[in-house]
Amino acid sequence: MAQALPEFSGGKFTYQADVVLIGPQTDLDNVPEEHPWVKKAKLVAKPDQLFGKRGKNNLLYVNKSWGEVKKWIQERMNKKVTITQTTGQTTGVLTHFLVERFVPHDREYYVALTTHRDHDTIHFSTQGGVDIEEVWDTVVTLGIPMLSSIEEMDVEGFLPDELGAEKTTVAEFITALYKLFVDYHFTYLELNPFTLQKGSVVPLDAVAKLDDYASYQCAEKWGKIKFPQSFGMPQPTGEEDYVAELDERTGASLKLTLLNLQGRVWNLVAGGGASVIYADTVVDLGFAEELAMYGEYSGDPSTELTYEYTKTILKLMTKQKDPQGRPKYLLIGGGIANFTDVAKTFTGIIQAIEEYADHLKKTNVKIYVRRGGPNYKEGLAKMRKMGERLGLPVEVYGPETHMTKIVSMALEEQ
């Protein structure tokens, strides 16, 4: 907002981003040197870890000095807490806090921008704050159809008359905010609350969701943004971080979540939907505790990226043998691709398998392949030849075989 609001409002709105994000590695003694305003202003401190209802969970520290805020954060840093939200209770470790300038105010407004399949929606209320759900009948809504622009909409007309003289200012702000919302590829943006101060808009709290598929085209606008884990989730491993970095380099999709390093079933699956189906099939066959990871590659990634992705999975898979000497299973699966070049992606997979062939033999890995799509015959032929050349147990099937049949083939012998 600090970067883009002046542009989208024609210079009418600016936002002075007096905020500091504090993490486990932050030297609190250096904060006043880098941000002198924290010593001069009253402050607000709160966790910044993808959960709400902080006030109701006694995690909002308001109108305090830097000394008080510093002590409050030190007492809570790296401490486990259980928070209660509308979705239930979640336990996690507090690691990141936001410190911002305290802004005295009388009025609190609410605005939220949301995306849907065929339109966007703007929600507004003059009764913003922690209890917005309880006063939802005060919220007014404006729908913006697909391919329509905000200039075509009567933004001021949909706002409540009780805004009085501030109605025009709020309408102009919402218009600029929506332009930012679209241009920066947000899928959700909520300011709850925001206030008006001497004709200027002051956001007091925000919830934002970005479309990570737009990261490659919004790199300059977003800067070095890092998508955090949901509160209560374990910190990502180095391999998960590496795959996330690979994912950011491309318009294709590369995902990896490690579930159980000791697991014997490793799915190297093309397609987000197929990856879910393969994981469900493993569970349905009674092997949930053996499912090592969840992941997918899709959107026609390059040979190089597929190689790096596969190599990361094989590195994890071959770290240790099964303690009981049982085989492990690498399931290279997927549906029938629309546009992913099967031969090209299989070339990357084969390069990685060749590099890890000795490790795969020592770990007693059996490989099952099922795939269809552009150039699938060439890709499957390469897989068969690879198995013969390297002396690896590889079974290869095309689209004539049911998509998840290789899962039961691998696991039924168990």
C-alpha cells in the first residue's frame, strides 16, 4: 500500500508504513537504531503468523513504549501457545511479531475485497473491529463483474449515508485499493479496521492473500516476499524450501510437503488433482503411515526443473533403508496430460534416477510408472530402457492402465 496507493489514487492517498517485523533472529537492541520512530511513538505489538482474533486471545499489546513492547515480545518469543478462533483451537510457537505506530482514533471502518469465479466483491461497514461477524448486518456489498473496471461502478452510491462528508473520501480510497488489489494479484484483502485521520486513511490491521501463481509476473512489485507456513505447522525442511524456490522460478507448479521421512511410499506425480488421488489411494489401501510425502509437478515444467525436483525427492527417499529391510516404492504417476510434454519431463526424471541409481539399489527401491499425454510413448520407452540399462526394477504402463493401478500393484504384495 505504501508503494502503490499514491499511484492508484493519483497522489491523493499515501501510507507511511511505520511497521517493523521482528523474528527469532532480530536483534531487538538494534531496532531503535534502524527505526528511530519506535523510541518516539506509542506502539502496538502483535503476532504476525496467519491467525486472527489476537485481541480475544490476549495477544494484542496497545499504546505502549518501546521498552514495554521489547519486554512483551521477549516473554513470548519462541513460546508455545494455543489460540482460539472461529475454526477451533490451534497450538503453535510464536516466532514473528509486528510492531507499528499506535494511532489514536474514534471510528473504525471495515473493508474487504474478495475474488470469485466470475466477479469480485467489495464489502464495507462503518462498524469495523474485532466483532465484525456479530454486526454483519451492517455490511454493504458491491459486486464487480468479470472484465468490468472499478471506474464503471458507483462506489460512492453503495456506501452508507451515515458516512456523511467522509463518503467521497472513503469511495476514492476503496477505488484506489481495488486497483491495487487487481494489479498486484491479491485474492483477498481486508482492512479491519481502518480509520480516517485529518482526511487521510489509516489502515490499522490487514489480512492479505496473494495468488502465488502470479509470483513470476509480480516479482518486481512484490519484492522478496516469502509465503509463511500456517500457524501450528512445522517449519519447512531445507528440501521443502528448495522446491518452493524452484516453484517461484517458473509458471509451472512444483510442490513438496514431507510427511514421514521413514515412509516407504513416495509419489512423484504430475498434476495437482492426480497428486490428491494418488495420495488418497495410498491411504485407502491402508498405507497412510507409509506415505512419505505429498507433492506434484505440473504445468509443463522444463527438463532442468523436473530433474532438480526429482533429485530432491530421491535424496530424501534414499537417506536411509527401511529398518525391516522392506522395499520402498517410487510411484511415477499422473493422468493423461493436456499439454505437459511427457517425454521432456521424463528426461529430467531419468537424469535424476541415473544419478541416484546406486542409492536406489541400496535402499531397495521399486519403481512403477503410469502416464499418458503428449509424447507419452517416447517417454515410456525411455523409462523402460533406463530400467534395463541401470538394472533397476521398473514397471511401465501407459493410458490403457487405470491411473492409480500402479499403487495397488506396488502395495498389494505387502
